[in-house]
Amino acid sequence: MKKFLALSFALALTFSTTVCAAETVVPTTEYSRLDTLADCAEKSLPEYTSNAVADMDGVRDQAKIASGSNMITEGKETNATCIVDKVDVTAIRYAQKKAEQVGGTMLTVAELSAPGVHLENAQVALRIEGVKAGDAVTAYRCVSGNWVAVNVAAVADDSVTIDFPEKGIYTFIK
């Protein structure tokens, strides 16, 4: 099982794209293999091939989220990619409560990781649908059951760049 999981992460890094503006075109000869991998990741094929999360059970009007560009680690841009995965309904409800507490609206919630990447001074740009330059967007990471604020470095049209200290569940609130 560990080998299969490692293989699926490696394939996700290999076949992921950094833009989710349009669905990725997948050759029909690859459908069965990629469809199996997408099912294992509990994503649709377009979500899997675009390294994105477009919808989750129990959430309406959630903004689509995807890895937006190469990650920055140790102050330098790298070719590393942040993996964006779905979370369970408990995490969704917990993120919605946090949005209510701070008087905002939850844009999206996702599990972010970067297997094999040293995350020292890391930043990641995420494509989040509906965000406009100048919007007041806050980000939080779940740490031991508590939401901890994460520095938002930049907000642009459909993009939010955050400090990325480690993998975990992140929520974005507007």
C-alpha cells in the first residue's frame, strides 16, 4: 500500500500542471490508468490531472483551488509543486466555523502537501477562483485541532500566495 501511495504521489508530481484555468487534456490511451489513480485520490479525472479541488461533498459555492506556480523554498523559485487534496466533511465544517468566528466567508479548504520538498522559508501560490486583487483574504492552518494564522504574502486576481511551513489542512477566508 505504501508503494502504491508513493507511486501515486510521484505520478501526481509528474503529471500535475500549475494552472487550472482549463481542464487538462488527457490522451484517451491514458484514461484507465489515470482514472484509477484519480479514484485512489478521491478526485475526478480533471481534478487529478490539474492538481486541483473543484468540489467536495457537503460544500456549496466552494472556490476551486489548485497549485498556481512553482514553489519558493529557501528564498528561491523551484520546480516543486504543491499537492492539493480534498478533506473530509469534519474538516470542512471546522473551517466553516472558523470563518464564522472571524466574520468572513470560507472560500475553500484543502489539504496541502509537498512530498520530498524541504519547506524552509517556503511560499506557495495557489489559484483560488473568484479572488480579486486587493481582497482581504486570510489563511489558516489546522495545528493540533486549532486554526493558526498563516501569512498571506500576496493576493492577486484568482491567486493567493501564502507562507507554507508544512503540510496540513489549510482554509482560506474572505
